[in-house]
Amino acid sequence: MVLITLVSSDEQNFPVERELLKQSGTIETLIVNMNLDDEDTDAAAMPIPLPNVKGDVLEKVIQWMEHHKGDPVKEGDNEDNNAEIVVPQWDDDFFKPAMYGSKHLELTVAASYLDIKNLLTLSCKAISNTFKGKTGPQIREEWGVPNEFTPEEEEAIRKENEWSE
Amino acid sequence: MVADDSDYSDNEIYDEVWPEDYFASDVEDCSLEALDLNDPSPAELVPIEILRKIVEPLGLRDRCSLSLVNRAFRKAVQASTWHVHRLAITSNEEDVPRNRSVMELSSRGIVLPPFSLQRRNAAHKWSVRDSGIEFLLGHLVNFLLGP
């Protein structure tokens, strides 16, 4: 079994089964282009630095890829109608501890950076689900988002939206 | 198998130093100041594509609520696309060629000019519900009839 070492931004090493990394478009392209999975070359021992992904986030990404090992990998732009996507129970439970926290957003950004389409889609959908039926102030409170708007701006936006009620 | 490295020097391949910009994210061109969430540190940059993916499964009322959260989400809502079955309806012209459905059914791709949510008139009042399609029909009527 070929292991490839990923190095997070905080310099933690994660040896990962090569097969799992096929889910990441970014890493897969790198491995193929650089022959990193060719055990006959010195390049195989070369770790892959991921300076945009922290260790704790990378650990979650790897955990997700392990569970989804063997799943079909989407190709091309992911332009599915996200409204129709259902987050499977395992993934819902996986995202839950991170709900209402920056970790969930970091995981989503990492999925985008690493080009793991299925993780990105499910993670975004899980975040969307937490917003359903909530008001703007409720979402701000739950997610700890500071209010950037002045009272005048907020009132103006409310007026823009009031015809939808 | 031996790699064909005839075009490269040993240093380029084996010095274990990656080019500085190899892993650089290219989000600058399409990024917005993102949710600060629970992190008191300076706001991270989140690509607008991610915010739009979060926005687009939602219906009209939820999108309106999100536009009140912060400026990043407000911009993402304004730039978001509506998917109605195989139709993609968007104010972002760039979205249309990238959309698989529209590419397959090019005659069904509709591009709306940028619009804002405040254009209230009689056409909207009867048409808006939280399903999305009525909202879009309202804007289409507006677009066709003018402001």
C-alpha cells in the first residue's frame, strides 16, 4: 500500500493511503504530474505541503475521505441543483460537532481548496440546512457573526425584502 | 518505471522545495470578506463560490434572511443562481456557460440582468412566494415590462 504524506500548515504530518487521495482533485493532479506514487523514484518519499489547511481540519478531511473511500468522484464543475441534495445521516453526524462554528467553515474552505467536490457539496448543504427558517439576526447570533450593518442599512435591507413576506 | 525527467534538473525535482506559488490559492479574484463566525481573529477570506453554494439550496425567504447576516452573504445572495428543474436562472452571465444543464439545453438558459430585491410593484405582489419560481416570474415580468 502506497502512503503519501500530507503536511498541514502547522507542520503536522499525515501519512495517507494513496487510494484515498483520488478524491482530491488538487492532490491527485499533483501526484500524477510529479509521479509521487511511483515507488521507483525518489519523488515518492516527498511530502506534500498544504499551507492553506490546518492540522485539525486536515485530520477531519482525511476522516471524511476514509469513510467515503471508493465513492464515485465527481468530475468537472459541480453544478448540481444543491436544493435536491440530501445530506446522508453519517455526514450529518460528522458535520454536527462543528455546526455553528468556524471549524465547519474551515472544513468547507479546505474541501474547496483540495477540490473534494462531494465533501464541498455536502458541507455547504449542511450549512444551508442550519439557516432554513431562521431570521438574519438569529443566524448572526447562532454563528457568532458580528453585525456589520448600521441600523439605517439594516432597515433599508429589511425594506428591500419586505415584499417577499 | 523510471520517470522521464530529461527536461528538468535534479534540483527542480528533488530539492523538496516547492515553488512558492505552487499551492497559492487563486481565490483573490472571486473572494469576499467572509463570516467571522466564532473566530475573533481577522476575518478570513472565503471564496464567493462557497457562499453561493450555501445560499443556492435556499428559498426566497431564507435568502432574504441571509442578506441581513453580513455583507458577504448579501453579495452572495445577489450573485446567486436559481435552479428550477433543468433551468438555471441567474443574474450572473458567467454562470450560464459553466452550467451543465444549460450547456445541454442551451436554448433554455436564461440570463437576467442584475437586479435588486427592492423593485416592488404590482407584478411582484401577487407572484412572490417562497418557492423561487414565483419570485423569478415576478422579475421576468419586471424585466419585460421595464421598471
